[in-house]
Amino acid sequence: MSSKRKRSSNTHIEKTKQLGMNPSTASNRLKKALMFELAKKLDMHWCFQCGAEIESYKDMSVEHKTPWMYSENPTELFFDIDNIAFSHNSCNYRASRGNEPRIPCPSAASYRRGCRCDGCRKANSEYKKGLKAKNQL
């Protein structure tokens, strides 16, 4: 084994010992926590599927609004930032399996998915008022 490879291996072992986990796992957790905090600051921590607040980075998943697999241009659709939303892990899983229909319009969930009809605007406003009241308790 070359000395460079041995040093790299020793560094990985030391990082694992100090972090208590694989450094790649730690890095991914840090990136997800950072993304969640930025999403909260931008008021983007709402589930694309159900419209409810995502309360922890541990429950947040990145979702493609329009499925990229088997699309005409999968690479373009996969990396299209406008095609990205956040969802609860469970909601994203259910949606990808087709087990549960989306909450229909008018609703706060439909508002979060982009509908701006009067009913969805009102539903979203009521939902946020309820959250504010809940947080003031």
C-alpha cells in the first residue's frame, strides 16, 4: 500500500472515530440540515404533497414535481431546479407508489403545489392562521 493511500485510510478511520459515523454520512446529514434551515428561511418548508409544514430535516425529502424517469429528457428534468420541491419522506414515498391521491383543490396543499384559485388562497390563509395560533400557545 502506498504511503498516500495509507494516510488517506488513516484519516478516514480517524474521522469515523471522531464523528461516530462514516464521514460521508456525516457530510450528507450536514447538507440536509443546512438545506432544511435555508428552506425554512425562504418559507419553502411545506410539503408539496400534503401542504403541511415539514418540521424536521430528518423528515424532509427532495421531490421532483414532474417525474424525470422515462421522460423525454430525463437528465434535463432531473436537474431542473424549478422541478424540485420538498415533501415529507412518507408523502414522497406514498406519491411515488401511487397509493394515495393528492389532496384536491381547493386546499392549502393545492396552494403549495401552485394553484392560486380563490379557494386555495383562502384555504392556505386559514391554514397559516391556525399554525400561528398553535405556535402562540
